[in-house]
Amino acid sequence: MKFREHITKKGTLVLGGKSAQNNEELIKQIEPNEVVLHTEKPGSPFVNIKGKPKFGDVKEAAIFCARYSQDYRDNKSDVVIHQFKGRDISKDRKMKLGMFGVRNIKKIKIKKKWIEGFLK
């Protein structure tokens, strides 16, 4: 299954999951130092910035993540995104498909107007 793809204004590849199964596949290909994003609330694609992000890439990828989240779809409001590294992701056998543990989280608030601008 192919991932959602986005190329940032700086030319960086961003990949996003399409489903719980697809998120599992996405997590498998993430390198330890790569940036990963997910919404604070459940129901979001995991988003992976390939390689070292350039200035502005994290914000743009976070907007991409928010755009495809259930939080934005259901509430049409600002969305809080968690940012972490590939090495900060863990999986326990008891966790359901598409669910992961994360640590060393940085929060990013994505404004509704930024998401709306991304849609145009």
C-alpha cells in the first residue's frame, strides 16, 4: 500500500499513513533520527519527514498531518501535533494495529487557518 506523499516548498519528501495497517508499514521504514508527527488525539496518520528537515519543513509537515486527521475533520479547529524522532517510537504486543508508544514529545499547535490555506 502506498503512502500519502507531500513535497515541501523546500523539496523535502513527507510521507503519511492512510490507515492503521498503512501506519504500521510507515513506522517500519522510519530511520532513528527522522522526524515523525502525529496528532495529540487519536485518528491521525503518522507522518514522516524523510532525511533532515530544512527550515519550515516541520511546520508544513505538521499542517499536512493535521489536514488528514479525524480531529480536524470532526472539529474544523486548531489541531495539536506531537513531534518526535523515529527512535522514540515503541510497540508493545498488547497494542492494537496502528497504535504506538512515543516519548520525548514536542507539541506544535497548528491553526485552523493554516490547514485551510493548505487545502487550497
